[in-house]
Amino acid sequence: MHLTQTVKAYLALSTGILALVAAPFFVRFAQSPGPVTAFYRMTLATLIMLPFFIRGPRNDTRAGPRNNTRAGDSGQSSLSKDRPRSEGRRSGDYLFPLLAGACLAIEQILWSTGLATTLVANAALLTNISPLWVALGAWFFFREKLNTIFWFGLALALGGVAGVISGGLLLHTKLGSGDILCLLASFFYAGYYLATQRGRQLMGTLHYIWLVTLSAMVTLFIYVIVARMPLWGFSWQTYLIFLGMALITQITGYLTIGYAMGHLPAAVVSPTLIIQVVLTTVLAVPVFGEALTTGQWLSSLVVLAGIVLVNRSRVTPTSNISG
């Protein structure tokens, strides 16, 4: 990968992290059930991205080298320049965005429901245990070599996260129902990233993320209807929150992270996203009046150190998974 593309990938990843940090605050302030909030987030994002999806190139279909952007390309957005080489789309290619979208929808159902009955920091920690499942899945399914530095960095990051929320979850002798739901959500969150690692090698960013969002929207709609949750009658402030989640969390967050995953392995991207826990905890201080202890600040530095080690490790596949 060229240095400039590496820098772009990390800049996109950083932008995505900042966008995702806002998600738990949106959900908490919305006067609606969590799954309904998630449904509107996906629905509005799908509609907003639809014109760009329709006008976008239709030949970015088969996997080629991850780095195929030529200097001097013009007339395309930065998110469409990372398209794989065109060799014709196979029906099986659609499995990955559809699977990723279903995993994302189920994760949102579990996480948003659990968030209503547990601390924001607890929900952030338990959902972001997913890097462990991503690493194991990448090792098992994609046969990626994860060296000692990677595992040490991952352990350091997860240990630091535990320290950040030590004033909450670690003071309880057992997990509550909300904590269990967020823990279950971490498995589906990992499924999203594993499916996306493969799917992004088969489709361009905008095309892939739109299909993911559409799949998540349909899955959430089915759940909301079966669960007989209300779909309208909310305050205008809540509808603005729905729009904010669509624009900031889903479109900005997932497009930029989707772009990054076209150039970085899921086993690197997912642990880096752990920094959300630190940022969420810090933002909870002015929003919810929760003060951080010295130990929590030191734990935040441990998280950052672990992330640096993860990203400095060499994560290389032992087989070609690009199709």
C-alpha cells in the first residue's frame, strides 16, 4: 500500500471513530425505543445515499488489488476511487454486504436495548470486546498471522478499557441484563467487520455501505414490526436526533470506516475502534457529570499504547482471500 493511501486510510478511520462516539449519546437522548432509533438511522441514511448509489459506477465489481488508485484521477469522489478492478459481479458477492447489514442490525438491537439499562461506559466496553472475536475470526476464517506484538497490544488495549470503566462494571459482582445484551452485541459487531473485510475487496465503499445499510434497515423493520414498537408520534427533537444519527453516525462514520477497511485489515481496524470507549467516557464527564479518577486517565493511556502496538504489528494473510 502506498504511504499516501495509508495516511488516507488512517485519517478516514479517525473520522469514523469520532462519528461513532456520538452514537450512545444520540440513543440516550432520543425519546424512542433503541431499535426504532436504529431503524430511522438506517432508513434515512439509505434514502440520503440513494442518489449517489444510483449515479455511482456500476462496474466496481470484482476484487483486485486494494491499492489501485492512480495519480491524476479526476471527476470522482475520494470514497469511490478505491474501487476494486472490474471483472464482472457474481451474485455471491452480495452475500457479504447483506450479511454485514444483518449483523449490524442485530448488534444495534442488542446494544441499544442494553444501553437503556446499563451505564454508557459499560455498553461501550462490552460491545467493543469485539476486537477479540474479530482477531480470532480473522485467524480462523482468513488464516491471518497475528504475531506476538499484535496479541500483546490487543490485551493491553482491552485491559486499559477495563480500567477506564473500573468505576462501573468492575464494581459489580455480576453482569446485569443490559450488560449481557451488550456482550452478545459484540459477537455480531465482530461479524460485521469480518464480513466487511471480505466484502470491501469485492465492492467500492459507497456501493458496499449502501447495501449494508439497506440490509440493516430491512432487518430492523422486521424486528420493530414483530415487536410492535411505535414508528411515529415522537417529538421533533427526536426526529432531529434520527437525522443526526443518519448523517453523522451511519453515513459519515460507516463510509469513512468502510473506506479504511478497503486498505486496512479488520484485525487492525477493530482494535483501533476501542478508542471509542475512552472518548465516550471522557465525553460523559460534561454530559452526565461523571468525573474520571486518576486511574481511569492512566488506563486511557494504556488503551492508546495498546492501539499503537496493534497498528505497528504486521498482520499478514497466509492465503489470498481477495477472490
